[in-house]
Amino acid sequence: MENNADITIHDVDLVNKIKVKMNPYNTITDLSDFFKIMGDSTRLQLLMVLEHGELCVSDLAYLLNMSISAVSHQLKSLRNAKLVKIRRDGKNIYYSLDDEHIKSILEVSLEHILER
């Protein structure tokens, strides 16, 4: 790491404006963890399927051509990261996106990729 005394700042006003708006480092690490969870193709596919509605594990396993245990494992990670939520109906558990932010992130990201 460089010593800040050795750095010449070229636009002091802009640097100072940005500095007060910078997020704390722990917020950045939380965001990094969020993207790590989203960065797995299986978990991402589950999230994209759940954009269309609430589904149970067996329906998700069928759609993704995966075992129920593999889907359950990925859903646990998504739940722990607060990306999906559950609703119980008797013995059945249904999964859905946690909130509209997740859907928006997926939509904007896909739109960006499809621009290429």
C-alpha cells in the first residue's frame, strides 16, 4: 500500500466530494458477498426461474433438470443471503424472490448482457 503523502491529488474538490460519499469497507464486503452468491450459474438460474412466480423444490428441480437435494442445497444459500423467501402451505414449502430489488437487479443485468 502506498503512503498517501506520496500521492499527488489532481482534483482536490472532486476527490473530497467522493470521499464523503464512499461507503464503509464492511458495506463493500457485504456487497461483494452478495455478488459472489449471485455469481453462481445454478443459483442465478434458480433466481431467474423464481422471477416468474412462487415454486416448490420439486418444480424447481424439474425445470432445472437437477436433483431435489441439489436444488435444496442452493436454495439454502439463497435464503441465507436473503435473496429468496419461503411460504409454508401445509407440508409444502414454496420459494419466491425475497423482494422486487432482486427482480430489478436480474432484469437490468440481463438487459446489459443482451446489449452486446
